Amino acid sequence: MQPEDVADLMAYLRGLRAVAGRVPPHELPVIFRIRRAIGFWKLLFLERSPIQQDPARDAVWNRGHYLVEAVGHCAECHSSRNLLGAIKPATRFAGGPDQEGTGFVPNITPTRLGSWTRADLVELLTTGWTPDRRKVASSMADVVINTAQLPASEREAIATYILSLPARPTPQPRRSQAPQVTGYRGRRRRPVLRLP
Ligand code: HEC
């Protein structure tokens, strides 16, 4: 992020009123509680280079690039991850299993949004409505609460950048963890279950 944006964020956080209470303990797997391991993870996966202006693109696209990649973090949900929790580059923006547990976060490259206009995407970021008259739910509803507060020009920039992404195939989620019925047994035809 731009240093002045980080400073603004810090000023905002400093301006919040204190709230009584205790921070609950972490619920992370052991490996992610070792700080050294986090440093190693960052060495492997963290992209540190600042977002560069692309002179071949216009100012709106460049603003969208910054908002989506440095601030909006759309790819953090709309991608699949490897076993160490890092985004697999070939699936960036192409969707993946919801990190909060259930469901699949959709592909937002032209593979799925191919027929969306910029106005469609701006509408979604403003009201949560998709062009086929669905209203987005779960964590995307929270995202829309925030994008709806942006100036219209910022939503237009985000939409311009997202619609310029290269088309990528939607990754196939791993086989479901649910037990599978492989047959039936006995007079009462009890299901025979097999764990995947
Ligand atoms: C916290 C996770 C999260 C983040 C961050 C996030 N999304 Fe989403 N997004 C979702 C989920 C989950 C859905 C599916 C919601 C539904 O269908 O009810 C979704 C749906 C969408 C859809 C609708 C796709 C379709 O075909 O229905 C679009 C477009 C979209 N997101 C764009 C964005 C953009 C642009 C950003 C960044 C500004 C973003 N999302 C950030 C979780 C996220």
C-alpha cells in the first residue's frame, strides 16, 4: 500500500474508542503459532514488491489495480490455496473452497463474469445485486457493506480492473470429506458407509 494510505489507516484505528474485554486465544494449528514459521512462510510466498503503475493502461485501470491487489484483497477469497495456505497462482481470482468452511467462492475472471458489463459489477459492489437478480450473501455481503461506502469512482475503478483479468478455468475442489454410501446391507437395508 502507499505509505500515506497506511498512515491514514493508523490514524483511523487510533481514533477508535477503547472497548473493554479480552482478546480470545488463537485457534490456529500449531505450525501457524510458531512465529519463525510465519517468517519462513513470508519468505516463500509474500509478494513484497510495491504495485507498479502500468503506463500502457489508463488512470482508472491503475487505480483499480491498486484497490483490488493492495487494499481490497478480492483474491484472498476468490482463489484456491495450497497445503501451506498460500494462493495457487493459476487459480488467482478463479475461485476456490470457502476458507470459512462451507461452499465455494465463485470464479470472478471472464470465465464466469464474461457477459457482465462494468455497470453490472458496479451495481454488485453498490447494492449486492447480480445481473441475474441474485443478492450475494455470506462473506461477500460484508464486502459489499464496505464497497458501498466508497466513492462511485472507486467502484468503477475496481470493476474496470476485475473485468480486465485474464480468463482462468475454475479449479475443481478436492473430493468431499463426507462419508459415501457404497451399498446397502441386511433386511433393513442399512447403508454401508466408506470414509473418503
Ligand atoms: C471475504 C471473502 C471475499 C472477499 C474479500 C471478496 N469476495 Fe467476492 N464473493 C465472496 C463469496 C463467498 C461470494 C459468493 C456469494 C454468493 O453467491 O452469495 C462472492 C461473490 C462475488 C461475485 C459474484 C459472482 C457470481 O457470479 O455470482 C463477484 C462479482 C465478486 N464476489 C467480486 C468481488 C470483488 C470485486 C472483490 C474485491 C473488492 C471481492 N469479491 C472480495 C467472497 C469474497
